[in-house]
Amino acid sequence: MAPSPVYLTPIAPPVVVLTPGGAGPVDLDVIPPTSVALDPTLGTLGNQGIQGVPGPPGSGGDLNSVFTQSIASATWIIPVPAPFISVGKVPSVTVVDSAGTVVLGSVAHNASLNQLTISFSAPFSGSAFLN
């Protein structure tokens, strides 16, 4: 006789099904989707396990730079810093206004001039974070 299935917290499909002792396949058609039953021999569900071993250090970290636009403008022209150019990286850009609010604009990368041009619908001052 096959052991009875054990149902573990089916919050959302798929439902995880274990059988006591790990014996045999379970017919998934017989699992009621809202059933919850715990087998005391399986123990209790606890906290996340211990942290794994850290990986090796990276090759100097990621590149980043901050550009400050102190005069309000609807078009910002940002020179791309030399470290980005030397590794051939096109930076991603996040722009915030002087109050710290993220602002969306149209970013154009001009590789031949090693610069970014960001166009906005209205002039403002703030910072551009290049990564």
C-alpha cells in the first residue's frame, strides 16, 4: 500500500507534494488545491538557510559617475568620463531634479563625441548618475 500524500501550503499553483519517506509518485489529480496538511515527521518550515560562501572579488567594481547640471536647462550635454570610453561601456543614466525626484528624458548617446545628450520637456537643474 502506497503512503498517503502530504500537502504543503499550496498558496499558488503549482502545489508541492511530498510523500512520507519520499516513496513513489503521487497522482496530482487527487490533490485538493486548498488543502493544507503537515506531516510532523517532516519538521517545521523555518527561516532561510545560512548564507553561502562569498564569491571572488570582481575586477575593480562597476564604473559610475555623477554629472551636476547647476543651471536649469531642457537639454543637458554630458561628457562621458574616460574610464567608460576606455572599456567601451555605454553608460545607463538616471536623472534627478534638485529636489531628488527622478525625471525621465530622451537620452542620445553620441559615441563619436564621447557625450550624452538628454532632452527634457522643461528646463530644470539636477544631477545625472551614470553607471
